[in-house]
Amino acid sequence: MLFQSKLKPDQYEVRKEGQDEVMLINADGSSYAPSIEDDKNCMRSTILKLVEVPSITKIIFVQRRNYEYEFDNVQLLTEIATIYNHLSKRKKSFSVGAFTCSSCGKSHPDRYNFIQGIINNLLLYDPIGAYVELRRTIREQKILSKSYACIDCSQNYMALLEYFMNLLEKTKLIILAQPYFDGYHLGDRSVYRRIFRVVITPNFMYTKLMSQVPLGAEILDSYKIGKDAEVTIYDTNDDIKHLYHLSPPEFRLSEEKYELLEMARMVLAEHKPKEEDFSDPEKMRSTFFNIGRDLIQELAEHKNIELSWRELKDITNILVRYTVGFGLIEVLLQDQKIQDITINGPIGQTKIFIVHQDYDDCVTNIMPAYDDSESWATKFRLLSGRPLDEANPVLDTELILPDARARVAIISRPLNPWGLGYAFRRHRDKPWTMPLFVNNGMLRPMASGLMSFLIDGSRTVLVAGTRSSGKTSLLGSFLVEIMRKYRILTVEDTMELPTEAMRSLGYNIQPMKVMSALSKGGNEIAADEGIRTSLRLGDSALIVGEIRSSDALALYEAMRVGALANVVAGTIHGANPYGVFDRVVNDLGVPRTSFKATDIIVVANPIKSSDGLKRWRRVTQITEVRKTWEDDPLKEGGFVDLMRYDSKTDRLEPTDDLINGNSEILKDIAGNIKDYAGNWDAVWENILLRSKTKGVLVDYANKTGKLDLLEAPFVIKSNDVFHKISAKIKDEIGFPEPKRIYADWEDWFKKELRYGK
């Protein structure tokens, strides 16, 4: 920190940070270690400083690292400082003369020395020891009192000891230390280590990391993020949420590497990125990486520090993370097991929370600082080109990093009375696929086969569900089921669909980014205009990220125009089919007759365990919307479930209507295909065939541990082969015979496993 150049060792300054009054103590070159719990001289010096400034709420010792003590710990010492200040002002009560008995005239210098030693030494170095010594002395005086010739000598001394002890025993420090009094000996610092919790952070970052684990915590899991960051999941005694404990590489650097990093950061601070640099964040990061790498290399040579190529790269990555990047948020987003990250206000007083794929809701050991949150907000405004101010207190955007993607929602005043708040929805690094959903239980093979048939049949589909139900991920898996021969258009206000990944996999895909429904300004195209524009871009599958407002009317226009041409699909909030109807018609203003353009509603909802501690994402309904109702589809039989979730079996089961062919949508698809027209058995067998191929992928992947078979590259290849084989069999025998198709597909699959790369 810059103040170190102005202050001598052990000097301090006070800064106002939000509601906190922070004492910054220069511990660089100090005669003691910057640890209140470990070093008695550090404790003494700190208490004396709190006598001078008793209003302090936070203390930071600054060296290469920052050693920070929060309000609760500071208050423990402030109470001791207040007692010391009070006793110091009562000089007459503790003078030599005060220990001369007025009745017998006898002087007691030993008592004077004991009390002075307690006040001026032990109270400052070891307040717990001071209290224990007072208790022991009182106990001894009670035993010896009978042998004293002068009762007043004994009673006056006892009253003084008890007064002193009563002052101490009401302090929080002594109350917390009570379980450890037995066997306590002077100079024992182990009790202080149980009570004081220091937060150690590198000097170059504001965000704090709680390095110590709560006492009695049980390790549930541990793994690495990349090569360097370490994660440990704990079950703690004092919280129903698990603790996600992160140990990133920047907290384990040697002192000399810290020095290099801090020097490089101060140099780069003079070269802040310009607003136009944020138009190409990937190029900006690359530029800063190259500059930072060369700078660190030069500094290392100047300091005679040898760095390997990997060490140089690792330090540079940290440098970029804390200059143009987003600090520890980037490390969290690299964890593929994290689904959501939330940062609530008031930032600087609240830890980060996450949703973990294996351990659900967790609290982390990370507490971001106010300065970081303001810096992030500025960067997101520049990256998105969208406003974030009192007139626009909500910002929806995306964050694209070298190793992760995330949707970001930010709220600020006046909507958030505590200032800024953030929510990050981490996107999977690779596109979701139907087999992946089968593997994690969200779908079963039958459902994946049915959806594959419906997508090939160019139906209109709404994926509905509550928040965090997996709607967008499920919609993304639809892209993998669309044949690569067709063009795909996507319309989103925040880029969540895996369009870049699909492009790299050979798809003819064109993303369109439109204005957020919550934005009031900016130069982006409105969502409804974006959807209408898609209709002028030729025959394409249309995938809409989320239906929120005026875009609903445009989407239903696209559904009507796009019917029988290619699939049109989107997501919408709704817990069941009628909830979707109610939202589309009553909330978003789509006419009832237009709602009939919806063919299929897929409902995804989280399922909770009976104890409420666990939850799973499941598709709970696949429902077709019939066209013969007039006013209320629920009352008039307009909703027919094709598959329905059974909580007893935890499976999505086919209904009698599906099994018996009582589906107008499937018959409508069949009516447009010569091979299936009027032949329900052929339709059913094709659905089962698709289900079987996806089920085989899942079964074999689990048996062999080759989970890459469930990822998009192989699933797309499998789908391509399936369609080619179907066309070949039809040309050969005049009909896409399921057994022949499966046999040829299975032969390909076995050869691919044997020889494929």
C-alpha cells in the first residue's frame, strides 16, 4: 500500500472505508510479527493504539501480505484498551501510598508491584493471563486472610483485586476464554489462536480470503481447479450450509514472487485499459499478458530472481487477473462443479455463496471488498455497453474468460438498498447433450428419443420451469439434436447458448444479441425486432434464449410462420403447462388463439429431498398443446401429457396417451412424412430407436469410464451417422427399418470405439 512510504515501522494511519474505520499499521520492518494471537508484543502495541483511537472497527497490518482483523476481534481488544485507559487514569488508587494501610500504617510494596505488573504489563501482553493471575491471587488471599493481624490490610487489598477482576470478567475476551482456564499458564498463546481469526491477503488485492477453517469442521471432499488452486469442502458444526474453502495460488507465493507481483502491478496501474479496449476483451487480456510477462521478467532479472517459464506464466496470469480481470471470481468460475455464484450487499461484509453440483448451496471463505465490486461494475458497463446507474439499476450481461463463461446479473441502488449485488450463472464449458442429461437423471432415454423426434419434426417447443431449473441448458441440448445441414439462428439478450462451441463443431449458426428487457437505454436492437429480423434471414431453426416481454408476440409470429419449416424453441418461466399459458396470454399479452402455435411444453423443475437438504433437476412433464380448445386449455383438454415424472421411481414415465399413439402432434409430424403417415407403430418404433442409441451411449460410457462419448462432438457424430444410415436403409429397401438402422449404427459405434480417436 502507498502509505508505507510515509509511515515508519509500527506507525499507523486511520482510513474511512464505507462504514468501517480502519487502522492500517505498517508492519514492514517492525520488531514484532503481525499476529495478535501469536506475538505478545504485537498485542501490547495494538491495545495501546486502540487507547488512542477506540472507534476502530478493523485493523490491518501491512507487510508483503495484509493481516486483517475484523470487527469482532477488534472489539475484544478495544474492551481491554478501555480498561487499561480507565485504570491508568486512576493513578491515586494504584500509587505506592495506596498500599499503605490507614489503620496499622504498614506498607505493602509487594502488592503495589503486583498490581502495577498486571496493569502495565500483563494486561497488555496477556489479558487472559492477567485475569487468571487475579483469580489465583484472590484465592490465595482468602486462605491467608485469617493469618493477617490487620483485617483492614486484607480487606482493602481483596476489594482492589476483586474490583480489577470484575472489570475483566465482563469482557468478551475473558468470557470466550473461560473453557480454557484450567491448566492455563502465563505466556500460553494457544488460547488466543482459538479466539482470534486473522484474514491474510496479498498486498495487491482487496478481496479477503478466510484462511482458517472452523474448529471441528469435517472434510467432505477436496480437489484441484486446474493445476494450482485447491478446493476443500467442509461440513461445519455451526451452519447447515457446507463450507467451500478455496486456496488459490496467489496465496501461496514466496515473498520474492509477491514483491515482483506488487512491483509489476504498480507499474501497470499507470497503464489502465481504455474504454475502447473493452470492445475486444480477449485481445486486451492478451496485450496485458504480454506486457506483464516482459515486465516481470525484467524485474526478476533486476532482482537476480530466477523464474522458470511456468513460474513466469503463472505470476503473469495472476497479474492480469488483478489488473484487467475479476480477481478470485475468475478462479471460482474455472471450477466446473460450480453452477451459481452470488455476492450480496453490503459488499465487504458478506461472504460469497455458491451452488455446487455435488453439495448444493455452500458458503465460501471469500469476502470481496467494496473497491473490487466497484471496479467490477465499471468493467461490466464497458464490456456490455449497457448502463448501470440510478436510472438503470439492473444490468444483464455475460462474462467470457479463457476457461469459463457466465451470465452476470448486477443490481445497484436504488433497487438494492445495500449498493451493488452480483449473481453469476456459470455455463458449462461444453454444450449440454441429451445423453448427458440422461446420465445425470434429468431425462431418461425415452424422453431423449421423443425430443429428438419432435425436433426433427420441426415442432414449436417451449422449455418452461422455475429459476435454476436447467431451462437454458436443456434448450442448448436441442441445438445438438438439430441436423448440421440446417441453419440455426439464436436470439438472446445475454449470450448463454453455446453458439461459439456449435460453430466450432461445424454448425451453420448465427447468433443475434438484442436489448435486455430490463434496459432503458443503449444502442441495441429490441428483442421483438431481433426475432422479426430472423424471419427475413431465410429458412432456419430459431432458438430464443428467454421469452420475457414484447418479444413474446414476435416469437409467436415466428412460430406461426415457421411451422412445418424448422424447429422454433425458447425458454420461459412457468412451473407447469397452465402456468406457461397464463404467463404468455395474461402477462405477456399474446392472444389465446396465437398460443395454439405452441406444440410442445417441456417442464423442468428442481426436485427436493424430504429433508430439504438436497435437490435434483428433473424434467417433470413433456406436454403437447392441442388446437381444439377455445377459451381455457386446462378445462377443455388442451394439454395432454406425453411423459410425466413419477416421484416414486424418480423417472420420467411415458403416459398411456403416448404409448397408445393418442398424440395429435406426433400424428401431425407423421402425416408430413410418407414413411410414417397413418402408421403409428412406425412412429413409435422410430422414437424407441432414437432412445436406444442414446441409452447405449450412456451405458457404455459408464461401463468404460469414457464419458467423452456423452459430449457434443461424439453425440453430433452419432446423430449424423444415424441420419445417414436411415437414409441409406430407406434407399435400399424403401423404408427406414428400425432393426436394420440400429444394427448398422451399432456396427459403426463398435468400429468407432475400436479405431476412432
